[in-house]
Amino acid sequence: MSHSVTSILSQIRTYQTQVGQSVETPQTNALQGLQGLVAPQDVQGPSFTETLRGAIAGVNEAQQKSGALARAFELGEPGADLAKVMVASQQSQIAFRATVEVRNRLVQAYQDVMNMPL
């Protein structure tokens, strides 16, 4: 289970890096064009809260997709075969388990910080 948490955390870091690069590029180009006429401002990437919110939204989306496919299969709609339903179900289950594990790690880290001696 530790390996999957590490994998999820690396994916979150990669996502955060990608979003940070897309934010920095336009401002960097604009500042190079002005060449000192405007003082450079600190460009900040997405906060931890934004990154976590995006990850949770992704888990929610996976669960919604899984539920929709399961309903479509139950209603006998064409294109909703059992294999797709099972794969979507497993993906949403793994994403949810990873989210719970990240939450557990965050709670443990918070408790460790609160129990530190002053």
C-alpha cells in the first residue's frame, strides 16, 4: 500500500509542476519583452489546497463515471459492456483508497507536529 501512496504523491507533484510551468511561461515572456520597465513579481504555483482540491475532484469524477457506466449497464444501454464497468469501478476504488491513505498520512503528520515538544 505504501508504494501506491508514493505513486499518487509523485503524480500530484508532477501535476503541480506542470500547472506551475504553464503559469510561469506567459509572464516570463512578457517580462522579457519589457526588459526592466516593469518590476518582476513573484509568480506562485498552485497552493497545496488547490492541488488537493484538484486531486479530490479527479477522484469524484472517476466515481461519477463509474456510477454512470454501472447504471447504463443495468439499463442495458448499448456500449456499456461489463468490462468497461468493471475497469471503471476498479479505477474509482483505487483512486478512493489512495485518497483515504493520503488523508491518513496528513492526519498523522498533523498529530506528529502537534505532539512535538516546544
